Amino acid sequence: MQLRCDSCASRPRVGFTLVELLVVIAIIGTLVGLLLPAV
């Protein structure tokens, strides 16, 4: 019987955290800002 961190095992980390989401949005925004003047 192993009862160490049951809630951690039952909740795998799926999806983005808020920080990762902000980083992705910032990168996409930078790329769009660089590519729009070139088009």
C-alpha cells in the first residue's frame, strides 16, 4: 500500500500553466509584429 502523494498521481499535468500561456502569447505576438510589416 503506497499512499505517497495520491493527489499528485491522480492529477497528471495536462495543458498549460498561466506563465507558459503568457510566454506563448508573447512569442506569437512578437512573430506577428515582425512578419506583418514584411507582408
